[in-house]
Amino acid sequence: MTTTPQSTPLRTQIPSIALGTWPLVGADAERAVVDAFDVGYRHIDTATIYGNEDAVGRAIESSGVSRAELFVTSKLRGSDHISGDVRGAVERSLARMGLDYLDMYLIHWPLPRFDRYVDALLRCRESGLIRHAGVSNFLGKHLRRVTEMVGEAPALNQIQMDPTLCRIPIREVADELGTVVAGWSPLGRGHVLDHPVVVEIAGMRNCSPAQVVLAWHLSHGVLPVVRSADATRQAENLAATGIALEADEVAEIDALDTGEDAARDVENEEHF
């Protein structure tokens, strides 16, 4: 099926590394976002179900950073997905954050048993409430299904991804459809940073293992959504944008992939 491209090329607008805010809430979330702005982040990722949109909004307001410089992403929670109250959900997110628009709004989980892929997101885009409409945790078949149902490929698919979970099948479909891929939990569950391959590359480049892994994501055109409440660690992570891995280094890290079995079961996992 021929898809309709997004009106504005996303990659020219979206910062290459985002600050993830789950599971921070309240003052902790607000402080982390303010610190992130101070060290140079301009892309903040939140979600209604995280319960911290208000804190993100306060951080934006107090930061002194122009709204035009920021890229703010939030996500549709399952209950609003199923009820169909998409515009109401967007408006409530905007009210909590004190914003006039969101740069990106994602369907948080595919919830395939409901087979409901909401074209109301596109109407929210047309009315100026959101700039881009995307999805999260979608497999390749879900991407094809939503494209078929709404007549347009999602602008972005945010998925679980790290060097042991390269998500090649999903990324191949995303590339075919022109969907940008972002990766949550990009550093894995800790074991990735201790892997000898990653540690060796970090030592040769005089950088941290986390920077190597984030640079690996960027080498594949994937936008990592990395969380940290520590300003020093935030700055270290953001500095990965200045690291360009060689092809053989990327290949060594690619070889750590263990396949799709380690991924969350998005076919059956549901959050409302």
C-alpha cells in the first residue's frame, strides 16, 4: 500500500537523544528535567501513565528554554485508546503540562486484541494539538496494520532495544514504511554495559560503555530514550552524539543480538 508521508520530515526536527522520565514523579521528575535542560537536552519523553506530565510541565516553565527549542513527546494511555477519547486525552496532557501543542504523541501499546488504531491522532495533528503522530511497542505487523487502517505510516515507533535485542524485524518494516525508530531501555538491563566487547571499545575510545552503546544506537539511525536523574550521567549520555563508531565496531556490537525472545510480549501485555 502507498503511504502518505508526514508533512514535515521528522529527522530534521527531532533531537537524536531523548531524556526518558519514567519512573520519576513529582519533585524528582521536575529536578531531573531541569538538570537535563541545563546540560543540553532538548527532547523530553513522558507519558500519561507515568504520572509525571505535570512535573515535566513545571520544569519546562521554569527552565527558561524557549518552547520552540524543545521537542516534547507524550503517549496515549490504554484506557483512552480503547474509549476513543483521543482528543480529550491530548487536551488533558497539554493542560497538565501547560503547553499549547506536543511535538510527538504516541499510541503507547498496540493492544492488538482490540484492533483499534486511532485515526483521531491525525485529526489532532491537523488541528495543531500535536505535530507528529506515532506509536510505541509496535511489532512490524502492527505497523503494517495501522498504516493500512489509517492510510499513513506512523511517524515514529518507540521500541525496547539494546545490543542484545537489536529488533531487526521491526526496524526493517519501519525502514520500508519510512517510520523513524526510537529505543527505550537502550542500555539494556545492566549486563550490556559489562560485556567485554562494549568494555573493550570504550577503553580504546576513552569513553564510557554507556556512550558506546548509545553511539551504536545512533549508528543505526535509532534515537535512544535514556533515563537518568543524575546531571553528570545525563551529560555523559548526551555526549554520545559526538562518537562515531567504525563499521567493524558496530558489527561487533551487532553480534551480541540474542533475538526477539528477550523482548516484552507486546502481543499480550496491556496497560490501561
